[in-house]
Amino acid sequence: MFEIILLAIIQGIAEFLPISSSAHLIIFRDVFNIGSKITNDIALSFDIALHFGTLLAIVIYFFKDFINLIINGLTKGPKNNDGKLFWFIVLATIPAGIAGVLFEDVIDNVIRGEYLIIALALAIVGIIIYLIDYYSKRNKNLKDMNYIDALIIGFSQIFALIPGFSRSGTTIAAGRALKLDREDSAKFSFYLSAPVVLGASLLTLMKDETITIISNNLSIFLIGILISFITGLLCIEFLLKYLKKHDFKLFMWYRLILAIIVIIWLFI
């Protein structure tokens, strides 16, 4: 139970910060041996709970925004700024949705045990995110986006299927490359995470015997939801405030240090 709580905190944090949640779960389970003895049944219940918890955090934090986006998107369409943003989110979700259904299991099976690839992805992508942000101009906000911008950011989400890339990191970096300011890049990234996390939750629920597994591990399921929800809320608030005055240097150095630890572990 302690390991499950710890992993839930780690996942809740890494889901929204640009440090790759999938890489963290792999590293903490396999390298640091935290949660390595968790059975497949419990792991499935745990993963579903984390998806629900982070989805709930996004929906609650941006509740008013989502209501406005949906209402304006369905009634006024692209003639309204919120309506246009709604259809940007729909468009940007399509590439990652298709890629996730087709390739997520393949990538997970191929790369999950390739710790050197994960470490290199953490290091290299961390540097790329920092450099893109550092050299990008900040002369656009969400109102200035167009459909091409939304599609490019949407395609960037596909790379997040590879552990070490980070969904929030790649989408924020894509937004910064398109000259969106940091806060709006992060906000659009969070908006995009809602349909992606919802899709992941539904796909997991469709697996065989999922309901039985959840009912047999109900305490783990509820704890996972609660912890990932609380940590998710805190991390959304933290990142939006942090990016108002700071760049991605902190996250770059963290990713580099973690990558070095994994590489040292591999050779020792």
C-alpha cells in the first residue's frame, strides 16, 4: 500500500509536469524497485484509478473553461474565440488518438525494457524543450492560434507514446515553437490532456474483466483516484504559476540527473 501511494503521487506529479510520467513509473518500478512486486491485476486497477484521478483534476480545475468551450463550440463554432478553441482541441486530439489506439501497446512492449533509450529520451528531449523555449519569441496567445498550429501541436502528442518524451513537455514545446507564450502553451496542453486521458480511461475499461479487477481491488482504486486527483490539481496550479516567471531550465536539469542515474544503474 505504501508503494502504491508513492507511485500515485509520482504519477500525479509527472502527468502534468514536463518530465514524462511513463518514464517515471518504469524507472521507479524497475530501477528503484518501488512497486515491482505489484501484480498485473492490481497494476491495471491502479492505472485506471490514476487516469480517472488526473482526468478529474483537469475537469475540476478548468471546469468553467470547458463549459464555455463546449457551449460556444457547439453553438457558435469558429466564429467565436472559445468556439474556435474548442475545435482546435478536437482537431489536435485526432492524431494522438489514432496513434494511441494503433501503436501504444507496440511501443510499450518494445521500449519499456530499453532503459538506455528511456534515459536518452529524458536527457535529449529535456534539452530540446529548454532550447525551444529559450529561443522562441512570445508574440501569440490562444486567440492568435490557427488550425495548422493546433494540428502541429496535436501531432507532437504522438511522441509522448515513447517513455521519456512527456506529453505535456512535447505539446508545450510545440506551442512555444509556434510562438505561443509559456502560460498559454501550458494551458492548451492541459486542455488537450482531457480527451487524451478520457480516451485512455475508456480503452482500459474495455479490457477483459476490468470491472471485476476494480471491485476486487476497490481500496487501491479509490486511493489511486484520490491521490492522483490531489497531486494533479497542485501540479496544474504550480506549473501555470511557475511558467509566468521561469523557463524550463529546472525541468531540464532534473531530467538530465534522472537520466544519468538510470545510465549509471545500467552499467553498474
